[in-house]
Amino acid sequence: MKKTHLLLLVSTLIVALLFIGGCGKGATPTEPSGSEAEGGEAEGAAEPIKLIFATWEQPSTYLGQVYQQAADRIEEETGGRVIMDCYFSGSLLEYADMFSGVSSGRCDIGTAISSMIPGKLNQIFDQPYVGIPDQLETTKAFKELLATTPELQEEMEQLNARWISLRAMPPYQLHMVNKSVRVPSELKGLTIIASGDTIVDTSGGSSIDSSPADMYMNLERGLADGMITHWNAIVTFGLKELFSSHTSFGGTHTGLKAAAIGWVINLDTWNKLPADIQEKIVEVYEWADVELGKHVEGEEAQEWSREQGHEFVELTADEIELWKEVAKPSVDKWIADVEAEGWPAGDIYAKLAELIEKHR
């Protein structure tokens, strides 16, 4: 019995000493932490905001490098209040899943092309505008349209997202593998990678969508006869060796259309961000738009293609009118469909046309 009492006493003393030692260490810190170290009132610094960024672009490309620089600038210019976690090469979200991944919250910020957005009004950036000017001029028109047309962001918010910033891609041309095309009727029976471009379908061809990863295979194996895209994309996706003919809609610096590309952010994420961080994120991506406008690989691709003896089809004024005639029914249908949903599509399309001419 004495031995039992002795063991209990020793055990109690050990536990008491451990408890006293632990409390003493936590109760009397020798150094302040967080904002207290700077004279603040809070017990610790606020946790940084972590934002997940996703893109299909590879980090080694010019675009990918600018995307990374933008992420770094956000971290630096917010003083570390924001940490960017970047996923390239479709490692988090594949091309086809990018917009849905942002709107559902699988990532906070993602690159997006206007054709990806399920909202019909924002498809205004994908409507044909034969003779659309070069990238810089069209970007000014797109940016002014977004800034002065609140309906565009309203539709995005219905999809739980919003544009941070956008720019125009370089003007789209028609690039063919084995034959040339001068007038719309020559597309009959052909398959063209064109993100569902209705001009192809109206002309008797078939338009298909293709992720960047599948473009080369589709063209090389004859699953597609050509592609409507801009010259920079031909270089970025390694396609220039596959084509033999290029149709220019009014010159190599004007095109059939010019899609919008930019950054979209999850709406819930956006609404939780402090106003100054919102402003900084927009500012950084506007800077990135300027940097990305310096991308000139397309001009090098044109020069290389001429050296290889590729055919460059320069359309006459009468031939361009034929393409405009084919484009009009698809634009009219788009306007009717969007206005049926309550958006003033006709007025907004006319406004974009005016802005394009203003900045031409």
C-alpha cells in the first residue's frame, strides 16, 4: 500500500511540473509576433490570400512567361498579401474545362477565350467582322466595349465569374493544308477547325472545335482541311509546317474576326477580395495585356511561310464582299437569339462596329 501511494505521489509531481513548464513557456513570450512586432494591435499578421491560377498555356512560351510574370507582380505589388499558385499546361484544368473550372471554383483565376463562355451575349467578341483591323486597334475597341457595356459583366456574373481584363487576339485568317480558298463556296465539303464558326457552316463546310493539344493531329491526319486562326497561334502550337496556303481578308494585318482572350475570376473569390487588391489585380493584368500585344511570332511565321513557297491568297474587294454576305446571316441569327434572352444585342453589336472604326 505504501509503495502504491509513493508511485501516485511521484506521478502527480511529474505531471504538475510538465504543466507548469508548458504554461510558463507559452505565457511569457520573449519576442512579439506578427503585427505586434511592428507596433500593431493584432496578435499576429493576417494570413495571405492564396489564389489558384490555371491556364492551358505552357510556361516556356512567350504567353506563359508573361502569365508567370503577372503572378509574380501580384505577389510583389500586394506586399505578399496575395500568393499565386500557378498551374500551367492544363495540369489543373484542361482547355475545354477552363471556364467551368473558374465558375465552379476549382480555380480562382484562369485564362479564357470568349468562345469558351456559355453566355450568349459575350459571344459578341466571336462574331465575324470581315476586315477587322490589327490586334492593337481591335483591343482598344474590345476594352472600351467592356468598360462601357455593363451587360457584358452582368451576364458573366450570372455564370459566377467576371472578366478581369481582356484583349483582342490578332486578326484571324484562313490557313489550308492542301488547297487554297478564295471565295466561300470553295469551303463546301471541307472540315475547318474554327471553334464553331458559322461562316464555315453557312458556306457548306463543317466547322469543328479542337483543343490546342489536338490541333496538330487533326490537321496532319486529314481530320481537318484547314483552320481559321491567327498567325501567332500557328507558331505557338507548332502548326506552320502543316499549311500550304493562307487566305487574308484584306491583308495580313486585317482578318475575318478577332476573338477576345483574357483573364476571368470566380465571382465569389472576387467579392471576398479587398478593394485595393481587386484594383491591383486588374492593374497587373492590364499591364500583361500590353506585354502580350508585343508578341510578334506571327510576323516571323509569315516570313517563313513565304520562304517555303506557301501561297498567299489576297482577296479583292468584290471577294471580301462575298465573305461579308456569308457572315451576315450568322450575325443576324446571333442577334435574334441573344435578344430573345433579353439582352440588347443589336445595339451592342452596332456599338462594337462603331468602336472598331473609331480605333482603326
